[in-house]
Amino acid sequence: VEDRVKKQHLGEILARSFEHTKEEYIPIELKILLEEIDDLEVNKGVYIGYQNNRGVRTVTDGSPEIARALKLEEEAKLCEIMYPAAAQILRVMAGSSRREAAMDKEDKLINDGIL
């Protein structure tokens, strides 16, 4: 268990160490590093680190989260051959964004008195 926690913590540190851009959510340097490390627990930590670093999020109709999911899925497709570890992280993040979008949409409908 302790080794798993250390690896996940390392992944969180890596996620905060590399800044993402509009063009690339996981920078190429981190993609390369993830392939070299090749460890599921580190990859989980990177996902956790990115999710925890998102900052304040407001509840909308879910469209910003859907747009984020589409962008993440697109990046995953572009890198899946050379960087499968990064592609998997991006897909998990996209799935999380899609779930958040569904919850946001439902909350908005409830708040608007439609549901």
C-alpha cells in the first residue's frame, strides 16, 4: 500500500510540474516520461493531480464540460499510438468531464424548476 501511495503522489507531482496548453493538455515531455515510467499507479496519480488542479468550477448547463471532454478525447486519439499511457489518462479525464456535464445539466434543470 505504501509503495502505491508513493507512486500516486509522484504522479500528482508530475501533473503539477508540467503546464498544459490549449493545444496539448498533457505536454509531450510528460507523455514521453509516462511511457518511460510505465506504471499504472503513477498514471493514476497524474489523473488525480490534473483533476485536483482544475480550480473552481461553476455549475452550468454542462456544455463547458462536454467541450472539455471532446478536446481531451481528440488529444487521446492523436497520441494513442506513440503515447498510450497518456491517451488512457486523457480518456479517463474525458469520462470524468462527461459525468460532471450530466450532473451539471441535471442540477441546472432542478434549479430552474424544470425537474
